[in-house]
Amino acid sequence: MSAARRPERSSRHGCDYRRWLVGDVLLTLGMLAGIGIAFLGVTYWAHSAGAKNEDEPLYVPGAALGGAGGAFLILVIRVTLRWRSLSLRQNLFRAVFPLLGISALFLCRGSGTQGLSFLHGLQSRMEQKADIRRIRMWATANPGFTGRTSVCGLKEAEVRVSEDGESVELMWGGGFVGTWGLTVGPEGAAVPRGGLAVAPGAYVWRDPG
């Protein structure tokens, strides 16, 4: 009698494993979709924030990333709950699913797209709004100035003018969001690595902090 029942239990065990595997796959797809939406959303929102010269809350990317985190947590719990009843090969196979999420997250974080998108948005705004010639004239008239003010119609910023009045730096942001700004120097000044040119000798930059 017991010998006749073994195939039935084995079949039921295999069916349960396949059913759990389907759930794992669906959760993994949801997790990867959430990470993808968050990554693309951050890229879009960052460019939009740069184009407005302000730091915007990332509600949609944050919600998508939160959903991906929830799916990851459920995957880990599911893998942990069944590990005693499965073979080593089956456990290793199921462990791949949460690892996919970790890998996707690190790939997205390592791309640096958010900061670059913000900088491109800021570059577009400064090309449209910043009168570089007038800013140079203002700096020449205010050598050594340091303080918070609005320069030539731009958003109020922390401003630092060199002692000779040949260069001026406008800086926005601060705290955990980092800082960003516009630097205007002589027309022949080089644009440092990481900066984006707005006009000869003028560029935008960002320091994530």
C-alpha cells in the first residue's frame, strides 16, 4: 500500500513545485518591471527637474521602486519557506530570481543616468534663460562678491565672484539632494570634466554630494 502511494506523493510534490515556480516567475517579472519603471521614471523626472532648475520629488519612480522592493521581499520569504522540502538544485534555481532583482538594481544605479539627465535639463534651461554676456558684466562690476542673490534674472542662488571679477559661480541645491550650478569664466576657459558647456567659457555642473 505504501509503495503504491509514493508516486502519488511525488507527483503532488512536483505539481506544488511547478506552481510555486510560476509564482516566483510572476513576482520576478513584476520586480524587474518596477525597477525598469523606476529607472526610466527617474531619468525623465531628473531631466524635467534640471530644466526647471529645481529638485522635484520622484513620486512615480519611488512608488515603482517600492513595489519592486515588496516583490523582492516576498520572493526571499517564499524561497526561505520551501528550502527544506526541495532539493539543492531546486533551491539554487529558485534563488536566481531574487538575485536577478539585485543585479538589475545595481546595474541601474551604476549607470549614472539620473545625474546626467538632470545636467542636460539644466544645460537646456541655461542656454535659454542665462544671458552670459550680462552675467560677465555683472561679475566685473562686483569683484569678490559672496552671498545669496539673483543674478541677471536667474533664480536666486549662492553666488561667488572671483577677486578679479573674471569668473562667477552660481550654486543651487544643498543637503542630501546635492548641489548644482552655473560657472561663467573668460571665453577661453576650458570646461572641466563632468561639466556641460552653455557658451564659450560657461558651463553647468552638478555635485551629488
